[in-house]
Amino acid sequence: MTERGQHMLKHTVHRSRQLSTVSIAKDLQTSCGLQVSTTTVRRELHGMGFNGRAAASKPYITKRNAKGQMQWCKPTTTGL
């Protein structure tokens, strides 16, 4: 892949990070006329440091749980 193609690939990924490799390859074909396979897109993105990761799920904290956590972490005023 040329340097211009790599620049276009990086620009496309920064614009929308949730695109699949198929849609990125199609976008590169329509925007700058590059014929690249999905494997090439995946390999180039990996070489640039982009990796697919799923976001970690965070627990739902109710108001009651938040209040209990605050009470737990506040220091008590008992004589130590």
C-alpha cells in the first residue's frame, strides 16, 4: 500500500472508528480509487497500532449503592 493510501486509511478510521474492514475497503475504493482487500486493510491498521477491542462493561450503580460506597470510603471520626 502506498503512503497516500495509508494516509487515507488513517483518515478514514479516525473519522469513524466503528467501520468494518469491508466498509473501509469500499470507502477507500470510492474516495481515492484504491483497490485493496479486507486483509490488507486489517494488516495495515494493525501495523498502525489500531486494534479491535470491545469496551469493558461497567456495573450499574444505583443511588443506594453510591450512597453506601460514599459512606464506606469516608473516614470515621472515632478516636484512633
